[in-house]
Amino acid sequence: MSWLEIPAESHFSLNNTPLGIISVKGAEGQRVGATRYGDYVVDLSLLEQEGLLASAFKGSEGGARFNQPTLNDFAALPASTRSQVRLAIQQLFASSSSTLRDNPDLRARAIHKISDVQVHLPLTIPDFVDYSVFPAHGLGAGRAIFGEGIPLPPSWNTLPMAYNGRAGTVSVKEEILRPQGQTKAFSAAREVGVGPSKALDWEFEIGAFVGTPTEDGTALTPSTALSHIFGFVLLNDWSARDIQAFEMVPLGPFNGKSFATTISPWVIMPDALEPFKASKPALLEGTPFEQAEYLREAQDVMSNYNINCETSLHLSSNPSLAHPISLANFASAFFSFPQLLTYQTYSGAPLRTGDLLGSGTISSDAVEGASLPSKGCMLELSQGGKVPLQVGDSGEERAWIQDGDEVVFSAWAGEEGGKVGFGQLRGKVRSASELKATE
């Protein structure tokens, strides 16, 4: 329990203690590290300045970690130090602690309503790699594009599939422009053209930020990789399916993906999700390749997380009304994030603080007790545009996202009173007519 008022239904309970970057509106734009509890945010740079976190940082001195415009300096610290600091923050807000509660001057300067601050990209991102590790999505996307009977790739058991994304277009923006490009239509004739994408889609993913970096020529193992993960965010890997369809053979997607990737602003640390660990699905049988030895985790390791992942759609005709359209669970991931870091470093390639890994589209088996489909993108929900989705009881349908529509992600673990959640990731689509050509 906390002395700070935190609604029972909030994603940001005392059990969570996420980290982000904020600036106070009207405060000359200075960006600082912060945490969030309920509808309040806490300026951690002031708590650090007052010495309230000094014991947690002991042995890792080196200047102010939270009086910075990004979290990179803090994320680069050893995992044990990051855990100590998180615990020290929690203790300051526990109901039994009077240190901050009974200091009205510091409390007034450090604690702000969420409506009084602006959130920013939490880390500088050197590299972005997007994976595909959910079998249900691999099968569902294959069926949507190529028809029934398309199996998973024969390499599925032995290595995670990935492509290098574009780090420079990752943002916390809540609006995106519809991209334009060279397209191959999702129609019987598969017409080729040039212009705005007519098959704009979202992909519900969870992203992982690298914390402690590795040196060039260092290979991690699944057991050592977890300590290099700083934390997790929601990630929308926006996809222009008709641009992607024309360009991706043989080198993979480019403009069909790189125009925008949006993430939620609050980084959820691994310690917060520890109580919600889950086992991975069993390996596939009858495939030509077995899982490589270097990627294997110990049999009793629980390296996935039981996280509910809900997508809602706000239609342009009634933007205030949310229509839940999908609910999946992250525990269906076939490879864990420690395995992904192991794979990424096995060649000797280094990791840098702030590197971002996307989980790939989170589609799963049906969530127990839920009536919604468990598909993490419109490609699957509308079967490649061939069977438009009926959106709630609105009387409207969607094959793809239209201008003015807003996609909203939400994800959480646990129950009311102690939820560990990510908040929302919102994305509204603006018309391609707003794209500006330079002269």
C-alpha cells in the first residue's frame, strides 16, 4: 500500500514503478527521469538531488542519473543497481514511509498530475530489430496472404526470424501520417501502383530495451541475457501491407514498415513482471530442424510473461467510443527476450544501451473467458482484407485502417489493486494529403 492515492484499477500501482522521461508544462522544457503512480508522476531528479536515492546508487556513483534528457545513463548501470534504485523509490511511497510524505515542500515540487506533464521518448535508440516469435501470427498471416495450408517456415524451431528496422522513426507520437509508396494491391488482380497506402495496418507488439551493453565479440547465453534487459514497452509496428507486399522479396520489408514505429512512454522493469512469469510453448514436432543448443533454456525456466494484450479501435465517425476488437496473451511467445538477445549476439555483434527489440505481432490461442479474437493485427482479423471486420455494434466494417481511425493498445498483468500494466499506446491516422514535398 502507498500513502499516495492510487486507484485500484490503475496499471501503475506501487508494484509497478515504471520509468520514463517527462517535462513539466511551462517549465522551459527541461526533461528529467520520472516514475508514475496512478495519475501522478514523480520527478526522480529531485529525489536524487535530495539524497533520497543515494544508498541505492552506492558503488555506482558518476553524476546525476535522472537529471538527464534520456534514461540511457541509468539503463546502462548493472541490473542489480537498477533493482536497488527501483526498490528505494517504492519504499519512499510505501504507506509506512514518512520521509517524503511528511516533507510538503519536496512533495509539492516533485509530484505532478499526469495532465501537467509532457512525456517523451524514454531512451535514445541506436538500433531497432523486429522479430516474429508468435506461431499463431506466423500461421494466420500466411493464411491471410497465401491461403489455407501454409505451414510455418521449416526454420521456426531453430532460430527466431527478424529484420533490422529504422530506429530514427521510433517515437511516442500519438498520431501518424498515412504513408505513400509503390504498392501491390490486396485484390484478385494484385494491381501495382504508386500513391497512398490503401492497406494500412497495426501490429501489437511488446518491445524490450537493452540496458547494460556488451562488448564487441561477446556472446550472451539465455541465462546471462536477462540482466542486459532494461525494461519493456508497448510497440506498434505500423505496417503498410500493400507497400510491403511489393518490396519485400527478396530482402524483406523497408518503406512498408519504416515510416513509423510508436512505443508507450513508460518502461516497465523486469522486476515488476517477475511475479507473472510463464512457461514458453513446447517445441514443434516434425520439423526438419531442432532448436540450436546455444539457444536452449533450462527446462524449468519460466522466461515468458502472462500479459493480456488488448486492442481497441476508435472509428473516425465516432472517435470517443472505443470498440475492443482483440485480446491476446504474450505467454504464447515461442522465443523469450533472453533468447532473442542470445541470438542477436551469437555472431559477436555488440549490444548498445537503448537498442530496441520488437517481439513481433502478438497473436495467441484464445484467452480463457474472452469472446474477442486473439489476433494482433488487421491482416489476420480481416484475412488480408478479404473478410472485413465488423466493428462492434457500430454498423461499420474495416478491411484496413481508415483516415481518422485511432488504434489503442493496452496491456497488463495481475489484478486490481496490484496491477502491473503499460498504460495505453494510442495512434490516430492522418491523411497522406498532409505529407509535404520539399522543393
